[in-house]
Amino acid sequence: MALIEEFKQRIHIFHSVEDDNLNRILEASQAAVTRMTGVNDLNNPEFKELVLERGRYAYNDQLEFFEENFQSELLGLSAEILPTDDGEIDKYEDGDSDGNPTNVSVSETNTQNE
């Protein structure tokens, strides 16, 4: 399903009169979420959800509340692209039933005093 169709379904719009405006909102939302997280992948369900939610906030003229209300999700998504100690990108897989990542590796840190 196209992103605009998912968005229209989410905000209960069943006509095409506003499609140009909705496309602009979605493009701006995708650019903003990419700027905030460093991720730009609509196949990533978390990224897509944040784009749709930011679009919803923009459509309802409540954009000033988006970053505060989704701060945890934005930080979590941006953490997915942080390089690990070996230079690899650390991608989380599905979490456990509490939403905690299941494949998080914790590297040992050197706590020696100099």
C-alpha cells in the first residue's frame, strides 16, 4: 500500500481532494524524521510509523508537540544506526514481550584509572 493511502486511512480521509497537501506533509515528515534520526528507510516499520505520526501531527496543526511526545522513539531509531566498537552498524531485531531489544550486546569498558 502506498504511504499516502496508509496515511489517509490513519487520519480517516476517504477522498483525493487533499492528496497534494498530504504528499507535501509526508515528504516534509520523511525529511524531518531522517534529519532527527539519520534513518531514511520506509521499509523500516519504526521509521515509517514516525513519518506517519509526524504527518498526523502536521495535518492537525500540532507539530510543536511531535518531538517531545516521540522523543523515546526518535532516540531509539537513531540508536539503531550507531556503529559498534567493531565498526558495524548495530541493528536491533524484534524485542521481547516487554518491547526490549533481544540482541543487544554490551561491550566491556575499560575502567582503569590512569
